[in-house]
Amino acid sequence: MADLSVNLCGIDFKNPIIPASGVFGYGREYEEFYSLSELGGIATKGTTGQKRTGNPAPRIAETPAGMLNSVGLQNPGIDYFIEHELPNLMTKNTVILANIAGATPEECAEVAEKLDATDVHMLELNISCPNVRQGGAAFGTSCEMAGQVTAAVRKATKKPLIVKLSPNVTSITDIAKAVEAEGADAVSLINTLLGMRIDIRTRRPVLRNNVGGLSGAGIFPVAVRMVWQTANAVKIPVIGMGGVNTGEDAIELMMAGASAVQVGMAVFTDPYAPIKIISQMNDFLDQNHISSVREIIGTVQPW
Ligand code: SIN
């Protein structure tokens, strides 16, 4: 068995695999398949100051190598999360990353402040949701706004702060540097790519929101490129995600510079995907006589 453990921002993970925010709820459905303690961590569904019902349906559409979603940050609100979901998650012997969002920097800071008073291990600030009118990608596509919202949240919490970045930008490295400068302890990327499908019979967009975020295997090369660029631009750790389906995908993202890897859409087609990915990573390391997964981080040798 290779050593799969990693340390991010002072937090020990038994392995680098974390189901991504929004695909795993609060873990309850997946616990029927395996013990959540097998996971490196869990990123919870994005939580806002108040309950949100999200966007009108249809808000999911299949694509040839993935899916579009326009969920719109449906969630029960921070008070419900802290009272009803977090206590259960904190018993699971895995690292809990509370994903947070808000329409304003003040709302994000208020949510972070409430979580600061809990035992949650880390916060992941979502400045990249493409499906909301206020906040979300509006924060994550401007260095100034990304810096402002990060600074507001930084003031509100001493917990390790990850900022989740949007790929829908001209230069992801500029945004990463802006949030690093305002106190982010790590960045995670990539969130979904903005996309659209049209029903050619009705001439209506398939999604009621017209546009949505593209995830799945089709975006993996974009994720590898952006993780590589970002890891070379900032000093803080990078958590990679975007179309990871196999252990070899996770190894590839780590060679690009990721210190840990989130698994998104893959859990919809196979709930066991994170567990299989952990096992496949171990096989790759064993077969290649690599004793620790930490040895491969950022080891790509560009031409
Ligand atoms: C959503 O709830 O719309 C998805 C979240 C995200 O893409 O950040």
C-alpha cells in the first residue's frame, strides 16, 4: 500500500480524494454504499445565509461527455446546516469542507463567521457559481471583486480558507493571485464552464435558466491546464477538479500541481467512483514503485 496521505493548510487528509460540493449533498445517500471515513474529505453543498430553492426546472441537461446544470445554489441555509447536517458530518472521521456562497461579500462573511464557531475543518468559498444573478461568477470573474469577497471572509474566520475559482475568465492565474493576496489559504479549481443547449424542435434552451455549468469528462483537459498554470502562479496549495473519473485522472491532476483532488459528476454515474479512484491511485503508485502520493505533486516536466 502506498502512502496516500496529504496535508493541506495544516489539516491531515488520509487520502487526497474529496467528493466535490454539490454532487454529494451531506453524504447521507452515499453512506448507504460505503463508510464516509474511506474518503479524504467531503465538500458540502454550497450554503448561503438563507434557504434557497434554486432555479426553476429543467435545470439539468445531458451532454455528450458530461452534463449541464443550473441548480442555482439550492440549500437549506446556514442555520439549518449547522444545526441539522454538520453535527452528523463531524462524526464521519473525514475532513469536512463547508462550501459557502452569498449574494454579497457581507453575506459570505456572515456565513463564514457562523461556521467559525463550529468544529468544521475548512471553508471553501464559492466565487464561481455560474447559475446565480448576484455573487457567484460575478465575484469570481473580476480580480477586484474576488479580492474583496475573500478579504471579507478572511476577516470573519480563522479556519483554513479555500477559494473555489471559475474557469470562465481570461486569466485564472490573475484571479488566483488576487485571492492569495487577500488571505486565501488554498484555491480549488475548476468550477463548471458556462454552456448552453437548444432543443431544435421547440427552439427553446433546454435549461429554464437558458445557460448552465458544464461538468464531466469533457472538461478534464481544461482542468489540467488551469491547475498547472495556477500551481505555477501561486504559493498556496491548489485543489484540482473538473471531469475526474479515474485514479489515473487524479494522478494526472496531481502531477499538474494539485495537492488534492475533488470528484464531481463521476459520482452520479457511479456512487462508488471516489472509492474506486482511491484504489486506482494506490495501484498506480504501487506499480510505479512510488511510496507516497506526495512525491508526484507538481512533477510534470513541460517540454
Ligand atoms: C449550482 O448550485 O448552481 C451549482 C453550484 C456551482 O456551480 O458553483
